[in-house]
Amino acid sequence: MQNRHTRVVPPHSPPSRVSRWLGLVCLLAAIALAGGCGNKAGTGSSVSGKVTLEGQPVAGSVVFVYGAEEKANAPIGVNGAYSIPNPPKGQVKVLVRAIPGSTGVSPVGPIPKGSGPEMPSMGGTSSAGVPPPAKYASPETSGLTYEVKGGNETFDIPLKK
């Protein structure tokens, strides 16, 4: 004989499709809000390329100017390669600056091979590069601009004398 006060509880049912979708939408909204907004680049984005002067790799640094005095920069490596991590999104002025104190000409001329100790290689096969023309060092005279969209981008910078 059954007790009148005994209830039969149905077995636990899996979540409905609606509740699964609602959970997914909430999760995606939380991720989007955590990322923030504005003119900042996302983690992992970069602008990379090569800087050349009439086909020769350039030595120095690349500078992105994106405000009154805000800058993002990177050195130019062997073969003219550069990479600016997490650059600002939007329109930037691009400067190419020489290494301070360099003129691109050795005061004593080229050093003959084998006349002194060999310097360790930095991983490249070419020399350090030629200095950029002075006009590319200033936002007023460089004439170079670029639109940073985000993600990993390539922007080669061919300079002229």
C-alpha cells in the first residue's frame, strides 16, 4: 500500500536548448565586455615589414605617431626588417629614424675581412643597412602614413632619396 503523501519525482532532465543558447550568449557577451573598446590594439596584433632605400635595407628605427606625443616604435633589424607589437588602431604617421650618431659612412673606410676579430652574427646575412634620409625623421616631412586595422599586418616601407 502506498502512502498518500509520497510524491514521485521525475528524473532530472538535461538543460533545454533555450537555456544552453542563453548561457552561450551570456558567455560571449562577457568575453566581449572584458576585451574593452577604444583605440587600443588587441594582444597579439602587430605591424611588420621591411624598410628599404632604393632597394637597400635601412638601419635605424620605425616610429608610429598616433597622437600629440604618443608613439610606438621598433628597431629595424638586418635586411631592413621591423615589427611593432600591439600598435594603436587607426591612422598613424610613420617616421623612419637613423641610429643616433650614425652617418652611414665609416670615418676610416671599410674594415678589410680578416684584419681583426670576427663579430658574432645577429642571424642575418646582410650588413646593418644604410641610414634613412633625414626627411623621414619628422612627422612634418616624412609624408608616410598607414591605417592600422588590427591583427597581424604587413607594411613595407620603400624610401626614396
